[in-house]
Amino acid sequence: MPPELTILFISAGFLILGVYFWQKGNHLLKNGKKAEAIVFSNNFEASHNGGGVYYPVVRFLTDKQEWITQELSVGTSPKKREGTKLQVIYDPENPTDVQINSTFVLEILPRIFTALGVMGAVFVTLEILDVINILP
């Protein structure tokens, strides 16, 4: 596979993920409810290189007094200690849609992914048009 195509596929992945998480973060920031959660457990997901990531499972009480136990979509390494308190933000229409209430997770990381996707696409476009010639 030509390197331009590889970079384009990777860039498209970053762009799609970035836009998705950006929209999701904006939705939670606009419509979400904040709650204090406790780390109930950690689910380990092994990677092919022998390492892995821990996904915290949090438990919190909604504004409707419903207990929600949900695995977060952002993993960490090392794992978060069970019993650790976290601020979360959840969608009141779907309380299992929950994220750590963090500027980095909700705003900065999606923008970084989007920017990487755009930069990769621009790079490949310039390479194909022979404006730059870096790839073999």
C-alpha cells in the first residue's frame, strides 16, 4: 500500500474520532448533569504487545435518584484505585452516557484528534500534488 494511502486512512480515523468526541463532549457540556462518582472496579483490556489499559467502572447517583454503574470509555494506565472519587458528567436522557468531567477529555483531546486528522489530510494532498516531496 502506498504511504500516502496509509497516512490518509490514519488521518481519516483521527478526523472521524475527533469530530465524534468533539460533538459528544459539546453535547455533554451543554445538556449534561454533573455528579460525584466512585471508582467501583477496573476492567483490564490487554493489548497485543503485552501491555494494556484499565477502564474504570464508576457508580454514581443521578438527579432522579437512580444508581448507575458504567464503564468509562477512556482508559488509564495505571488503574485508578477503587474507592477513588471522580467528578463525572452524564446525559440525563441516557445516564449510561457518562464521561469524566475533564476539560482535557471533553474539549482538548477531541480537538487534538481533529487537528491531527486535518494535518494528515493536508500533508497527503500536498504530497499528491507534488507541492512537497517527502515520502519515497
